[in-house]
Amino acid sequence: MTLRLGVEPRARPALPVRLGVPVASLLAAGLAGAVVILVAGASPVEAYRTMLDASLNGVRPLTRTLVLATPLILTGLAAAVAFRMKVWNIGAEGQLYMGAIAAAGLALALPSGTPKPLMLLVILVAGAVAGALWAGLAALPKAYFNTNEVITTLMLNFVALYFMNYLIFGSVSFWRDPEAMFPQGKLIPASAQLPIISHRLHYGLLVALAAALVLWWSLRGTTWGFELRTIGDSPAASRYAGMSVSGKVLSVLALSGALAGVAGAIEVSGVLKTLDPRAIATELGFTGIVVAAVARLNPLGVVPVAVLLGAVVASGTNLQTVGLEAEIVFLLQGLIFLFVAAGEFFLANRLVFPRTAAAVGSP
Amino acid sequence: MNDTVLVLSVVSAIVAGTPILFAALGEILTERSGVMNLGVEGMMLIGGVTGFWAGVQTGNLWLALLAGGLAGAALSGIHALLAISLRVNQIVSGLALVIVGGGLSAFWGSSGDDPLIQSFNGVRVEPLLPEALRDLPAVGPIVFGHDPVVYVSWLIVAAAAYFLYRTTPGLSLRAVGEDPAAADAAGLSVTGIRYLFTLVGGFGAGVGGVYLALVVLGTWQTGMTAGAGWIAVALVILAGWRPWLALAASYVFGALRTLGFTLQIAGVEVPSDFLNMIPFVVTFLVVIVVSANPERARRVGAPASLGEPYSREAR
């Protein structure tokens, strides 16, 4: 008798499977990370305990984690909404930079006496518009020529990065503080800074949570969301049903870019208080893709996953106390992404155990 | 004559284009089998750090290239498993490779008692041909002045073109990429061929990473590719999945990447951030132009099954 595991596709899996597979993937990634930590000569138990302490144990670590989770919720939503329609926006990174540049620019340009609510509204809208327009540069060719958006959105990341560097390091631009000895941005006025909830945690978190709720509802409860999901599952059938696929590509990429742009605006207004390219270019856009993948593109799932990955990022520097370089957090993110991607197979397929195979096999 | 701006810039374009060429050639072979591996950036980084480490250990360029190639292939093996066997979305799996490769290489390169970052590699890279040829005006430095790896890359381009269009295994590879069901019916192992050429593609990206670290930059830096892997992915499209066009396009991109150096010796002042932008702006524009012309897009078309997993049962 040959023991051969069969595989068969399955329809929408039950809830325990939909939750269990991502959790199992996370545990597997944690185990693989433990192996790497062992090979690097540190103790995995100590490393993971340090990570938990540094990210979740107490008010101060917890707020730090939530500060990092805030932009990840938004970039996670940016990836989730685009990927749901199988539009591969890999450009959240650049869209976030453009949002940060626009927000900082308006915060500096408007009179500092502008009422705070108005100022904050203007900044966030500016971030959204800048992100949407930057995504639009890739969305227009995608909609009209079917240009590969993976390449175009990615190329625009580098253009935005160098543009942001130019504004602070390469020139004495409007954004740069002319008095400072080293190149750095001007401080935005107090009226442009998001109010604080506790410690360094700012109200940007509520903006991100609201965005998650609204997006979740829009995908489930509106025609727009229904069309988006239908096009994602079958573009040909949707065209036949009379849906405008190219119009939807434009609106989805613009929305995705806007969410990433708001993340950039919130980083400037709530955390950095200035346009600081080094502090903004920390792969928040790419980590958002991991967030969306782990959350299986569900906007509500994005929130806890962003907190989890925010915790991983938050604990990076603390790992040096157990003899690990901070770069380990990128490796852990990559492992999580890899195992979650592999987990998709087990959600789409069911394993058939050899008992049934043996029944039809040779004796 | 041999140190005019033009000659120097052509030579530096060839050196700067060589890592992209290796990576793009590998990706062409992978995509010809119907598998799209977007993880080139990650495979170049993991290949680069491994090859750099091997170079520091042995001082031997060829061992370094081999080690880096094998590391790139090992990472691409993960993509093969996910994309071919587990039929995971190839874009997601490729992106995962970028993040894993970037993270692992950054971690390895910066940790330990003797981190690889900024260390001296001690690998000597000498020109291959005799001095009499290298001293010829213009053609000397441009054609005869290179290190052996550049000549190897030319041989590989020729071999890849011959293999794809003139041999039976090359035909099998193209058949699997165009119509896996028909190839399967004809007795070809779709899975086997796709695995093999995904690994070959990873090897190419790894070799490109080693050349970038050891020869172009001369040192290991975290994230040293700075988008070179993505340019290679785009270049496959621009070259229409053809090896010889990939050679030409790689050198054009090499020239764009070294444009700052060229303009500097020509005495032109352009902010370096804008110079750094140029390869990405050009790639962005050219990808759009290529797709905007439907006639051309059809002629240089991608392998028909590119990015689609094959399952015999699902037909």
C-alpha cells in the first residue's frame, strides 16, 4: 500500500479553518525565526520574551506599539483594498512619502494661527490627495493600456524617495530648516500637530481605526464594494455584466494611494512634527503588504495584524540587549509573509488522507 | 583617446549593467517557463551577501560567484515550492522573497563579531585579455578591457539565445510557458521544467548580486541593490523576453545608473537625487510606452501562461 496524500480544492472554508490557518502560519514563522535566532547564537526564549516585554508589557511599550501600528493599519488597508481587486499596488511606500511631503508643506505654508481642527483636516486631506495622485500616475496607464502596475507603482517608490531626499538633503527647499547646522526639516506649528492620547500615542490611531471600519463596511455593504469583489474574482464576467473595469481600477488605486498618503500625513503630524526622510522611509508601505496578506485582505483583520507587526517592529532595537541585530525584525516579517503565503494553499485546498486513496489503490 | 568621457562612460555602463544582465537573463528563463518571480531584488541581496562572505573567506572570485548563485537558487526554491507546487499567487510569493531576502541579508551582513558591512573583500578582479589589445584606442577599453565575468556574461547571452530558439530542450521550455496543458500532453514534465528554470533564474540573480557587491561596489552594504532587482524585472518586459535585447537594455540602464559620474567628468552639475531617479523614471515611462502600442505589445508578448499555476486536475 502506498501512502500518498491527496489534495482536492475546497469551497469557502469554515470559520475555524479561516482563523486557524493564519494563526498556525504565524506560529510556524515564529518557530522558523527561533531557528535563525539559535543559529545567530542567541536564545529564542529570551529573544521572544524581550520582544513581548518591549512591545506589550506596560503602558509605555503598549503606546509605542500602537504608534507604530497606526501607519501599518493604513498601509495595510491600502494594500488590502487594491489586492482584493487583484490590482497589485506595491507603491504604498512612495504614496506615503508624497502624502508626508504634501502634509508637511501645507502645515508650513498655512498661517500657524489657523484653528487646529481646520489645520488637521487640511493636512490629512492633503496627504490623501497627494497619495491618490501619485497612485494615479500608475492607475491611468493601468486603466487605459493595461500597463503592469507592479512595475510602475514600484518605480514610483524610488522616484518619490529621491524627491523627498532632495527636499531635505539635496537642496535648501521650502521644507528644510535654513538655520539648522545639519540638513533637517522645519518644525510644523503646534496647530498642525495631532493631539496626544497618552504618552506618545496620538489621535491618528482613531483615524486609522475609522478608515478600517468604513472600508470594511464599503466592501460588504455597497455596490462599489460588490463590484470591486466581483471584478477581483472574474474581470471577464464583470465586463459582461456591464461593470466599468477601468473606472474601478482608477477609483481603487486612488483610494489605495489616499490611504497610504494619509499614513504619511499622520506620521508627520502625529509623530515626527517635521519632514524627516530617514524616519519616514522605514518600509511602512512594504510592511503594509505583509499586514494585508496576514489579514487575508479583510479590513477588520488588518487592525490586529498591524498591532502584531507594530509590536515586532517596536521591539527591534531592544533585541540588541540579547545580542541580536535590529535587522532581525525584517527577517521575522519576511518569514511571517512566507508562511502566511504558504498557508493560502491550505485554505484553498483540503488534504485527503490515505484511507480514501488506499480504497482505490492496489492491495 | 582611451580616457575620453565617452569611452569611460561606456566602460562604466557595461560594468554597472552586468549585475542587471545576469539577473534579467535568469528571470527571462524563469518567465519563459511560465513562472513569474518578482523576488529578484531579494535573491540578488541574498546572493550578494553570500558571495561577499565567500569572497572574504576564499579570496576567489569564481567560488564567490558560485556561492552567491547557489544562495539565490536556494531562495528561488522557496518560490518554486509556493508558486508551482502549492499554487500560491506568484506576485505574493515573489514579494515575500524580496522581504525575506532583504531581511536575511541585512541580518547576516550586520551581525556577528566580524560583520561583513564595509569589510575588505580581498578578491582580485583582473582584466582577462593581454595589454596590447586593451591599449587599442576606444575598442581597447570598451571591448577588450573587461574582467573575465563580463566575457562570461556575453557567452551566457549567446548560449541562452541559442538554447531558447535552436535546441529541443529550449523548445520544451517555451512550450511549457506558452501552453502547459499541451506540453503536458506531449509528455513534458511541466512541474520539473518549471522548478528547474525557477532555480536557474535564482542562480542568475544571485550571481548578479555577487558581481554588484564584489566588483561594482567593492563592498557589502545593507540593501545595496537599491532597486536593481526591480529594474531587472522590468527589463525582461522591455526586452520582450529575448536575451540579446536584455544585453543591450542592461547596458543602457548601466549607463543611466552611472550618468552622474559621466556628467561629473563632463562638468555638468545636476543634483544627485535627480540623477538617482533617472533609471526609475525611464523604466516607468518605457513600460507605459511598450504597453500603449497594442500591435507591439502583441508581437513581443509575454509567455501565454505567465503567472498562472498549472494543475492537471483543474483543467
